[in-house]
Amino acid sequence: MSVTDVFARSATSVAVAVAVARNIARYFPAGLVDPIPPRAADTVVLVVSELVTNSLRHGGGDCTLEVSAHPDGIEVAVRDHSPQPPRMRTPDLNGGTGGFGWPMVNRVAHTTSVIR
């Protein structure tokens, strides 16, 4: 089972697109025959939120989200047009420019990979 959606940074806002992506991630696990634990479902929502946000902000303005169920877990794939892979950077504790998302995704996800 999988679900795919396309998001574009538009005049509305990144926040609206990310809210829709979060809802997809929130309701997808609920529709599975074998539901996943609530904590795991929350992790899926967090990963989707971070990846879609970063993709829309830094990946060229639009992205595709695919959430798929596999026997051993949930796979989240976000595709954008940026030639630059995500990178670790020192989080900005004072200026509000971020730096927390990619490290967080790498900590909570079982595995991560970047395919160019």
C-alpha cells in the first residue's frame, strides 16, 4: 500500500503544503491492515514534515511525497529537483535559520539514503 502526492511552493505558503503532507502521513498508517504503534506513527509524521519542509524550501520549489508500507516498516520518499543533497550543518540557535531537521530525521529514521 502506498500514497503519492505532489506539493508546490506557491503564493499560499510552505506551511499549508506541509500541513497537507502531515495529514497524509497521519492517516496513512491508520489505514493499514496491521496498524503500527502510535509512537512509530508519530515518527512517520515528523519525518514527512521535516523532509517536505526542507524540500520545498531548499529543493527547487516543488516535491513529490511517497509513503509506502512494507512488511518491515514505513518508507517515506521525498523527491525534488535540487542537485544538492541534504547536508548536516550546525543548528542556528539564535538566528532562526534552522539546521535541526536533517539531523533529526537521521536520528529517528531506521535508515536514510539520498539518491541523485
